[in-house]
Amino acid sequence: MTKATAKKSKATTKKKTAGKKPTTGKAKRVKAQAEKTEAKAATVSLENPTIYELLNQVAGEHGYTVAKAIVSEELTDEEIAKRTGIRLNLVRRILYDLYDNRVVSYRRVRDENSGWYIYYWKVDPERALAYVRANRQLLLQKLEEQLEREKNTIYFSCSNGCPKVALEEAAENDFKCPRCKGKLEPYDNSAIITSLERRIQTLREQLTQS
């Protein structure tokens, strides 16, 4: 190999090496986060009973249909209405309801000709899952507080079906019902406690799985 050829080969190798950008720590973290987000989103399906129930609860019988249309691509409200056959006004109302409950997100683009904004909608699985989890967590907290009250309070009730009252209130009223003045007797709330404990256990299991 001549001196000129060796020099040219070295320059070519140097050029190829320079063209390859090293993967920085930040780039690796961004890539890892993107892969994590995609994997998490893939686990959330509209067929999931919890998500399906959420869609119906938040947006009614057409909530699932609208969400399904934008589960894999962004669409405008007019495109959704055309694909689903649902009235445009109803589609818009459903989208607003789903957005208020963090089930969908949108991307806003200004039309260069009209100056109006065009909204592209898409189901956001992570936000939907976070919404369900937050609601369950709130419900769990309320049920645990109610269970604590039921366990630590002595109740009395009358035979006429009026609301039960705590011992302190019963004593203040000479053990007569505040509503009907009927005689107050000890109230057995063991069935309520058992029911609360079961609901709490179910919620805890659901939160662990989500």
C-alpha cells in the first residue's frame, strides 16, 4: 500500500467515524422513557372492563364508540362523526366529557387559510388509567373513614326505619328517635362493617393490579 493510499484510507475511516453520533446519557433516558410509555399504553385496552365502565359512566352509551375511533390515530370531531355515524354535536359533547375526565387529549393546529384552530383528538391511555386510579384511591379513603366510624361508634335506631343515631345523640334525646320519637334500641351494624371490609379489600386489590 502506497503512502498516499494509506493516507486516503485513514481519512475515509475518520470521516465515517465522525458521522456516527455517540449515544448520550440523555438520549438513552429519552428512548427508555418512550419505550416505557409505549409499553404502559399497550397494557391499557378499551376492552378492559374498568376502562369500558369508565367510558360509559363518563360519556354514556356512545362513549366507547367515540373512544375506539381515536384509539390508534388522531381525528377531528368531524372525522369522528363521519366514521361513527354519531351526530357532530353529540361527538363534541362526548369529547369534552372525556377530556374533562382525562380520558382523551387533543392537539391544536391553526388553519393557515381560515385562521381557525383545528383540534385533533386521541385517546390517552395513561391519563385514563391515572383517572381510574385516582378515583379508586379517593373512594378507598372514604370507605376506610366510614369503616372506622362504624367500628368505633355505638349506634341506636327505632323500629320505624329512621336513620340510626350515635350513642351521644341517643342519650341527649332520652333514647327516643329524633324524628318519630319512637324508642331507640341498640343497632347491629356488623353487616355494614362486613360489606365495607369487602369493598375495601376489592379496591386495594384493584389498585395493586393497576
